[in-house]
Amino acid sequence: MQTTSKQWLASHTWTTHDWPRHKVAEATAAAGLSVAVVLPALNEAATVGSIVATIADDLCSGPNAFVDELVVVDSGSEDATAEVAAAAGARVVQRQDVLGHIPPEVGKGEAMWRGLAATTSDLVVFVDADLQSFTSDYVTALVGPLATDPELQLVKAVYERPLVTGETVVPAGGGRVTELVARPLINRFWPELAAVVQPLAGEYAGRRSLLESMPFPFGYGVEVALMVDTYERYGLEAIGQVDLGVRVHRHHNDHGLGVMAAEILDTAMRRIPGVPQSYTDAPVLTQFERSPDGYEVRVRPLATRERPPLSKVRAELPTPSPATVGLNRRAS
């Protein structure tokens, strides 16, 4: 690891204990910063309600409240995700209703991009809706560094990800795409970023001014894109990370991980100087499944395209969309 990375690791890594709720509430108020929490969700009825209720109860009301907007972006769920989230206290928006003049696409990054458009706050925190170990400290600790250091632009989560399969728990076994794809790419092409412990963390916070100026890949490449693009524009010192402890969520099967890895690889290659565009234009991934007659070919589509910066899209709108305004902090 480079010397600059080691220094950054020591100076730009915090824990949840460094950011008690009252300290973060005081810091956001003193800086005049509003905060939005956005959860992209697809068929997460089993977990989204608990996450939303925790944020609403702990951070949207009371003397130490600092979350102004709590939004769930429903990406076409076939279960009761929207109903559960709304009942728990979130403002739920359907993916296609935000920037409705733009046809929606499939993918996590697409939902995040529209969630950004559906909010107005200065700081935006993204939280995955499938977490099984969520506490409001996740949000508090991610906001804290941004509220106290104006030089920071993006703060990512660090955590241990156990692999849970039935009754079996493998400590730190959940970050398979991180270790096999993302980390080797980052070490090879952006070595200063090697000190980022969880480059694919789905929990992170950023300044609106940053996020609206960045392209968003439709799919799983969004985490790598935002991190690398922030680094390229502002340098390593603009990024921080906070150790949130243990993160438990549902896991993808091997085919699902293959799609994730392919989208991340495509996103990274698009940001490597000198790579021909034809190399980063792979819309499908060919996989195989065992059948009684041998192997069957399974071709999976990839969400590899990217949305332009939201600031450019907003500049083309004659008036703000109704879905992009309104705060929903509970009365204290």
C-alpha cells in the first residue's frame, strides 16, 4: 500500500463511536445542512419496514433529529415493499414517477439516481433496503464527517460481511465480488484507493453538489463509479470511511454475483484511460446451467449504461417535477 494510502487510512477512517447522535445533530444544525436518506428497493418487504421505522423514530423526530427526508424508491416491486415502507414512515416514490419524462431502466443505480432527483437536501445518504442488521448509527456515522469537514465529499461504510447460509455463518465471507473483482481492479488502476476497505459498500453519504454532478451507472457499477469519479475530481482527501461493525443482508447466488461482477468490470474499464469503447459495451453475460440433457445457455442482460449527471438533466427541465420537492421531517 502506498504511503499516502496508509496516511489516509489513519486520518480518514472513523467508527460509529466517534459520531454520537447529539454531536451530528448539532453539527448539521450549525452548518445549516439538511439530510436525506434514500433507500432503493426491489421486493424488500421483509426488511424495508424495520429500516424505515428505525430511521423515522430515531432520526426524524426528537431533540436530536437531523434527517429531513426519508424516501424509498420502489423499483417495480411485486411484493408489498411500497405499502410496508409507507406504513413505517417513508415517503415512497415509484421509479417511473420521478423525472417521468425519462423512461425508467432496470438497476440499482437507476433507482438511486431517481432517488437523488426525488430529494432536495444538502447531504444524501444511501442505504440498501435488504439489511438485516440495521441501526440508526449507520446514518448518523456517515453524516458526521460530512457535517464537520467541508473538504469531504463522499463517506463510505466499512463493515464485516458474514456469509450466512442456513445455520452456517462464515465470518467476513460475504464480500466475494469485492475480493475477486473490485479490489484487484482498484489496486491495479487506482492504487491510492486501495485503503478503501469496502469499495462496494451500499451504504454511503455524499454532498448533493457532488452527486448531482456525477454520472450514475444503471446497475451494480454505481458504487465503483461514484468512488472513482470523486477521487479523480477531488483526490483521496475528499473521501472518508466509517466502520459500522457487522452488516448482514441477503446474498446473491453465483449467477447473480456473475452479473454484479460483469457490471462492475464494465464500469471500471470505462474509467481506465486508453480502453476502447467497444470493450466496455457488453450488454449481456453468457452463463450456463446444468440440465438433465447437459448444459443450457443462459444469457443475462447487463445494466451497463449510465445516466448523465442530474444537474444537466435538471437544466433541461422547464419547472421542477412535483416528485422532486418536499421535506418530511416529523414534527419534533
